[in-house]
Amino acid sequence: MKSDDPHRRRGLQRWPRVAIGVLPNDDPTIDHLSASERDAVAAVWSSRAAKELTTAQTFAMMAAGLVPRAVESEIAWMAARAVGDEVRHAEICRHVASVYRGRVEPWPAAPILDAPDPGTAGPELTSTLLVVLHCCMNETIAGAFLRECQHDAGGPLVRAALRVLLRDEIDHARLGWAHLASPRLSPDIRRAVEAEIETLLDMCRAVWLDERQTEIDLPRGHGCSPLSELPRIVDDAVRELILPGLRHVGILR
């Protein structure tokens, strides 16, 4: 349906530029790649775009669980804002893929996620476990992985894109740590979370290491860290970031 609101129409027209305005318009390093190499890099960034939309759905579920509850307003705001962040990330990744491909990539399709069933755990514990799994664990590992990709990035386009993605992933991880540090989190919920940490870590690690099944040969210097490095990246993030973080907020002793 056509909108009669000029502000809304202008917002829709400006959306791609809002999302990718911080990125350079060209990248001379791409010209040195063969057509097959450009396609391989584009495929990685296009896949990332779809994953960002999947993550947006997860944050939408998280916000739905946190906003109605008596959590700090900043935590609820961070969860809601993260939904938009991830949609913007999808547009950034799609733009990078388009530049490498030499044509506009289609908007990615992402599978529809089912909301977690609270079951006997109840809504408070269920939403808290989702925060721990996705923010404290997944987003922390994502930040570590993007740092590795930054080390591999030589061109201005991927460097700028990864800088935006990494900044937001760090902020999204902060949401999880802030929630666990909140005095409003009851002792019973804390104990229940502690009992599930090993299971959550196993789940998160399995998802990340499953990425290795799609590994292909990629040119270096274009923000695509070799997936063979994933076990090291994940294990280092768990040992150096996640476990110390859980101890710092009093979940692990």
C-alpha cells in the first residue's frame, strides 16, 4: 500500500544509504581478484547477510521476553535496538557481496525461527538463558571471530564493514553481561543459569564449528578468516572471555 506520509516515503528511499553510508564507494583491491575469487568472497558475505537476519529474529524474541519484565530500561532498550542493528548488518553484508559480485545481490532469505518454549522452566529463566546463550556466548565469540577477520582485511571496503559489525557485536555482548550483573536477577535464576552453563557452551560451540562444513578456498585479505581457525577462535573466546565474564558477574565460582 502506498504511503501518503512524505517522511515515511523519504525514510524508505534513504534506508540503504543509512545502512551503508559509512562504507567507501569503491575498493581497488577487489580489481586484483579473478572472477571466481570475487564470487567466492561474495558468497561468504551474502551468507553473512542471511545469518544477520536470523540473529535479528533471535534478538526480537529476546526483546519480547525482556521488555515486559521488570528489567532495567537500558537492558530492554539494548535488546530492542539490537533487532534493527542486525537488519542493518544484513544490508551492509549484502552491499559488500554486491560490490564483489559486480551486481546487486538480492535481499537474503533467512529461515523462520521458532520462539523457545518456556515449558516448566518459566518465562524468566527461559528468556535469561536465551540472553546468556546468544549475548554472553554467541556474540562474544562473534566479536572474537570478527577481530580475526579484521586481521585478514586489506581493502578499505571490508575493513569499514567489519569495523561496524564488530562495534555492534561488542555492544550486543554487553547486553548479556549487564543482564547477568543486574541485582534484579534473583538468586534462584542465577543458580538455574549456572546449572545450564556447560550445556549452553556445548550448544554454542557446536553451532560455530558446524560452519566448517561449508569451507571453501578463499583469497586472503578480504575479511574471510579461514574457517579452519574456528576451533581455536572459539576455544580461546570461551577460555579468555566467556568463563572469566561468568565468574565476574557471579554466575560461576
